[in-house]
Amino acid sequence: MQVSHAARAAAASFDDPNLVSSAGVLPIMRLAENAGLRSLVDRWLSVPTDKGANAGLKVSTLVAGMVAGADSIDDMAVLRHGGMARLFTSIYAPSTLGSFLRSFTFGHVRQLDAVASRMLINLAGHAPIVPAPADGGLVFVDVDDTIIPVHGPKKQGAGFGYSGVRGLNALLATVSTSTSAPVVIAHRLRKGAAG
């Protein structure tokens, strides 16, 4: 196959202010709002100084960014493009979110664990996350470890585990039934190898 015309300089741009690239974020954030994400964070997370102001809105922004595919602080800018400001209010800048997260200590991570466990319970009241087995069947709980590979020796908490891979060692607990997919119900980073 051969191109039948000469190449020209071209550029594509979207200038519609109503265009939303991640429309799927809206129903998920509506569910999170109905399940009380913001109020749970405001109640259970206490980050001191001005960095911790409006923690519920900041955590909601982080969740929305992750749903939209952001995997770094800079990627959170995806929420500030196009028509997203027409769908959501209080979208924080990536720099503000970075300052918020950098002010966290281990205790704040544990506070977010408390939020996550309560959020899971609230979500179960709004959506059939793990439906009860109709025939009174079994519910499976699986506790397993995993290694999240990292690159570079300066990653906080990373170490070499039993596999010889530099990474973050995590312990995951999932629950499932014969008719549902596994759902992560608890997680914890831990130091070093198993055993």
C-alpha cells in the first residue's frame, strides 16, 4: 500500500469548550458523591495547615483523575481541559494536589484506610459490588501478597523481596463469590519479603 498524495503539515485541535474527553468520570463521581466520599474524608482525614483545607474535595479530585487515567500528579491536569469545568466544580490544580499529598504522613495514610473501608460499605449500599450467593453458596476471601515493580533506588518503601525484584510489597485481601468477580476489600504496603 502506498499513500496517494503528498504529505502536508497538518495540526489537529479541538476548540469546542463543551468537549469532554472522559465522560465516564461523571457517573462514577456521582456514585462516589452519593456514597459519601467527600463527607467521609472530611470526617476521618485531618491534614494540618492550609494544605489540608477542603480535604474531601481534594481527594474527590484525585479519585476523578485516577478514573480519567491519570497516574501522576501532572496527569491530573486532564480534569481541567475542555468542558470538564462545566461538569464539576472545585477542580484543583495538579500543584495544589501535589502539595496536599506531600503533606501526608503514615498516620494520614491510615486515616485514608479508615475512609476506604467505610466507603466500601457505603458503595455496597448503592451498587451490588459482591452480591450474596443466591443458593447460600460460599464467599471466598483471599489474602495474597504482590510486588509492584519500581525503577530507581530512591523510591520510598521499595526493596528487594523474595523474587529479587525491586518493588513495593503489598498485601491484598479480596472477596468473591461463584457469581462475582473479586473485589479488593483491604490492602497494606509492607516491608520486605514474605515469611
